Amino acid sequence: MNLNGVELRRVRMPLVAPFRTSFGTQTARDLILVRVVTADAEGWGECVAMADPLYSSEYLDGCADVLRRFLVPALARCDRLDAPAVAPALAAFRGHPMAKAALETAVLDAELRSRGVPLARELGATRDRVPCGVSVGIMDSLEALLEAVNAYVEAGYVRVKLKIEPGWDVEPVRAVRERFGDDLLLQVDANTAYTLRDAQRLAQLDPFGLLLIEQPLEEEDLLGHAHLAKLIKTPICLDESITSARSAAQAISLGACHIVNIKPGRVGGYLEARRIHDVCTAHGVPVWCGGMLESGLGRAANLALAALPGFTLPGDTSASDRYYQADITEPFVLTDGHLSVPTGPGIGIEPNPDALNAVTVSTEWLPL
């Protein structure tokens, strides 16, 4: 393909309710949408970095800068451009996986649209719908938490994930278990909020039969996670620590995790995400697809990934109305606890122009 140009579109989407984690509270989701234009098709990618460098070192203004100054110009110098060529073309620029993922996804989307091939088929999906879990933020009270969880259970979500932090961990889990029973698939996510000194506290979660505890320690601390795995019974899942297929293989070999959360933006794109899936599957390690409060564009691509055979646990691919009163695409609606995998070419969905314009903050056209 030959690129004619790339558009960077900054959008701000209000959330239906504040979403609190151990690293902060969001009331709106700021995103950069990347649109590539070729002679044959257009493609969309979503940069899932946060406005501030809290979840990771990346942040949206930095992503826009590196896309504008380095990544897009590097693609313009490619003699032959397709999705597998993007990562090698950008490899000289260290880091910035979320910015790179957005650009690679847009190129992949355009390429597949020009060929009439759905992303799910290209990645190797084996299902036409995926089971959906929901992520529940830290609440002001146990009563508010139980009310929120009850609403999600009644909506049909097949798994509930509770965000935790020191001081909001054992009691919320106990309250949810006592209210909804042992049949509820329940897991927790610490977003690196603990240290190995908290092992005794984390072990108090063991009696509640959790599916997993996600990323309890700092992302660099693989040895700490391996040690913690010997001190608690709840399976450890890694999120922020997994940045590539190589890091996944290292974590597995060290015994640092039993389960892996794959977020395409965190690992540099859907092609690397598929490689991580393949590594984990080869080692018998289950995976699931994490979420970054994506719009319908990112959600569509995540559903294609989550339909691969190794994704044996429900992910965070929630329905559109979990986060947004109005999505920028046709909304994804939960049916019997599942979402359908898009079947159209590329990511299989396009933004609604009116809805997109309503949340657009700025646009920038980069001609090539």
C-alpha cells in the first residue's frame, strides 16, 4: 500500500460514571484516533494511552508528538508497506507501544478492508462471539459497590472484576462473595498497588475462590511476582508486566504468572498480541483480553482478538453502555453475556460521522 496521509483525531468521551482505580479517577476518556488513507482504502486505529502517564509512561500528548514527528514519517519512507512491515519500520524508536499499536492497527485495518478480509479471520479466530466480563472501579462504600455489581450481574455479565488497593481489598471481596455466592466468576485487579511486604494481606483473599489477582506488584518485579506466587493460593495474572511475547515467555519460565492479560495497545499492536497468545497457548497458560475503556473502534478489534482459541477466560470487552451513553460507532450490545465478533472487512465497523464529530476536540492531517 501507499499512504496518502494520516489523520490524528483527538476525542473526549464522557463516561456514564466516574471510574476509579488505584492510580486515579476518570470522568471522561481522552483518546487519539488514527486514520490512514491509502489509494485503496481507509483504516482506523485507536491509541489507548491515558491523558496523564499514570497507567504507563505513555500519555496522549506524547503519543501525538511521537506519531507526528517520528512514526508517521518513518512509514512514509517504507518502500513496501503492509501491516507486518510497520513494527520493523518503527523499531528504531524506543518504546511508545501504544502509539505504534494505533498506527499499525490503522494500516492493518486499511489493508484488510482493501482485501475484504475480517480482522478476526486474519488473526485466526475460532468463535463468532465472546463471553464478556466487566471491570468495577473502587467505590465510596460497600453499598455502592454491591449495587453496581448487582446491576452488572442482572445485565448478564459472566464475570466481575473488582479494582483493589490497600484499604479496599478484603472487605469488598468478602461483601461481593457473601451477596452473590461462590458461583459468580470473580477476580481482582491491583494495578501494581502492592509490594511483596503485603503478601500476608493478599493471602487473605485466598478463601474467596478468585479466578485470579491481576498485577499485584510493580510491572518490573517479575521475581517478586514469582515469590508471591509461592505465598498465596490465588493465581497471579500479569498485565502491565507483559509487553511482548518475549516478556511473556520470561514471566512464564520464572513462575511469575499463571494467567496473562493481553492488551494490544500495551504490547504494540494486534500482531504482537497474537504472538503472545501463541506463546501462552504453547505453555498451557490461559489468556484473556483486557480493556482500556476503548471506543467502539478499539472494542471491535479487541473482540476479534478475544475470539482466538487461547482466550479461555472472559475479558474486559464490555458492552458500549458500560462506559458511554453514546459510542462513536454502532453500539455493542450484550446478549446472553456475550458480544458478537464483527464480520465485516478489517475491524468490521466504522465511526458514525455525527457521533464522532460531537466528541472531537481537534484534528490534524499529516500529508505524505
